[in-house]
Amino acid sequence: MSIDDRFDRLASLFLGEHEPTPTSGMEMAMRSTTVAAPREGVVVITPLIAGNLPVLAHPWLWHVAARLDARPTALLRMASDGVQVALLNASGPAESSDSDLAAWLLHAATVARRWFVVPRSGGEIETVAALEAEEAVVVTGGDEAATVAAYQWIRRLVESAKNAGKSAPLTPIAVVGCEEHAAKEAAATVSTASQAFLSQTVPLAGTFPRLERTAVSHQRFFSECVQAAELLAAIRTAGAAAWARASAAKNVPHISAQPSVSTPRTVPEPSNASHQAAAAVAASIVAVGIPEGIASSVPGLWPIAIRCPGHAHVEFASDASGRLHLLAWSEHANSLRVARAWSQRHAALLRAGFPGLAADPMPIIERLVFRDATHAVEWHHTGVRLDLLVHQPGGWLHVALNDEQSQQL
């Protein structure tokens, strides 16, 4: 099948007469971080976006991650109920004996030279942004449906970054489950569309026709539902701690966080250093789980069992006055305005299903929810209600960060 035939069959993506981008040399466009050693605890984090993959996605992601970087790497798969972790291309037992995620991250930081993170389903775009990733690899099959889906993922990544006023991450594509010529044809198709309509270069990360054995060690599942921003902080803390310990062991001077002129630096005992480092990593993981529903944790609100299509992160609720409240975690702030517009268009339908809602014009209140009050500073006086949820042994404590009078002042 010729490239022209593929253009005809994927007309929803390709609307002009653009020459296909050759894949020759695409592999060289991958960023030098693939082979560069980390600097003084600086970690390289690469999200893996699972597109349409043949059979099961899980084995392909491990396979691709292990071959994109032949050095020891860490792979973390975020799920709705926890985090699955493993070390690739490293020696050690099959199962990890670490008691919690912080301890595992600290151990992994001593050997890993790259961290691959697979976002939880439905949170891919937000996770890439929260991880501050300069590169996100889209893993896809080579059939037409997978090719369309791969382009759509790249478009979402690019448009999301542009809407946030940031540079789009590099988006290499890894094509699996098909022969090399078909994989390169699929990659050329995606790259041509991306360059034509997004001005985004799409390098070929690699072709992986079949699954092969992958060295996996220190596997573990931790039921700690950390958010992407907290995971980023924890990985960086672990990397810095591991580098500092290695420098101390080699007696290599490094810049201290609190430099002293008169007092010589002492190297802590290994056991104390390990304990302090693990505590620092654990402190970075501030979200040990999330409440089942935001609205149920905010006094005076009654959850409404409805979601905006395509923006399920936004919760709906009502209050005693019949006002409609839209609530979302701060990392999903962009979805609030979309949900508001959707609610206004379907106000009659919402009132028919929930008669307690006020009549036209339906009052709608947008609310952003934070786990760290310092992150809410830039949102004050923007017309949005701001809420803080603090995890305590007995449940979640709600703190209002503003009120109706101060939200726009």
C-alpha cells in the first residue's frame, strides 16, 4: 500500500498534499539524555504514553522501556489504586523487599539512570505536564487505527503545552508489533501530519517487531496513590540523596545546602544517612491516597452523580441554595472551564435530572482543590473558589482558602 493510499484512508488527519517525512535519521533526533550521565543527582524522567497496542499493553511498555535505554532504569506505572514499580536492566531479586514507596525510590536512585513513568489511564496529559517532562514517548502499534491514535496523542500533548504557554515536549514514537518497514511507514505518516498541522517533529524512537525477554528486578506494588507532582518531587529528592551519599562515600566534595566556612563537613554514618534520606523522600510524597470524592469532603455540598464527557476529573455538586458547584484537583484546572460551558449548554437537562438546582440562569461556582496551600497563591482573586484538603488519620480535613466575597477582589 502506497503512502498516497494511506493519506486517502486517513483523510481525517491529512488535508493537504504533503510529502511523507523519511524516517532515515529519525533515531538520531532523540535527545542526548538517552546516553548522558546524570549531573549531581539530576534525574531524567520520561513519560511513556500507551497508545493502541497489540494484545496487552503492559509487556510492550516494559519491553520498550528496557530498550530505549540499555542502562539500569526505573519503570513506574501509576494506577488508580497505587504505583507498580520495577527496575529494568539491573541485577537483583525479582521482588523488592522495601517496605514503602519512599524506600524503593531511594534504592532505585542508586542504580537508575533514567526513570520511565506510565501515567494512569485518563491522566496522561496532566501527568506529562506535572512531571515537567522535556520528552514523552508515545508507544503505539503500526496499524491504521493505532497510527490515528498516536497522532491524536501527539496533538493533545502539543496543544496542551501551547495552551499552558509552555514549549511542547519532544514526542518520539516507538512502533511495536509489526515489521520494520511497516513501523517506519506508520512513523512517517504520523511525523508528516505532525509537521504539517502542529509544526512538531516526531522522531522514531525505535521499532520493536516482537516481544523479547526483559531483565526485570525489584518489582513491587505500593498502594500509595501519589499524584504526578508529588512523584516528581519524590524522585528528585531520591536522586539528590543518592548522589550525595555516593559523593560522601567517595569523599568527593559537593555543594552543601548550608555551606559553612569554619566547620569541616562530616560524613554521617551510613545507617543515619540512609534513614535521613528515606525520610526526605517520604516527606516529598504528600498524598498518600485521595478521597473517593472531593464533594463529599467539602461541608455543605451534596455530590451529583454526573460527569462532563471527556473531563471526568471534574465533580458536580449542589448546595442548599441550588447552586451548581464544579470541583477539580488543581492539576485539572483546565477542565473546569470546559465543564462550566458544558453545564451551561445543558442546564435544562441538568435541572430535569436534578430538580433541586436553581432556575435560569443557573448559578455555577468553580472550585479548585489543593493539597498544598502554597500552590493556591496564584489562583487568588481569579473568580474561583479555593479549597484545601489535608489528609489526617481520621479522614480528610477541609479548609476554605477564600470565600465568595474575596474570590474576585
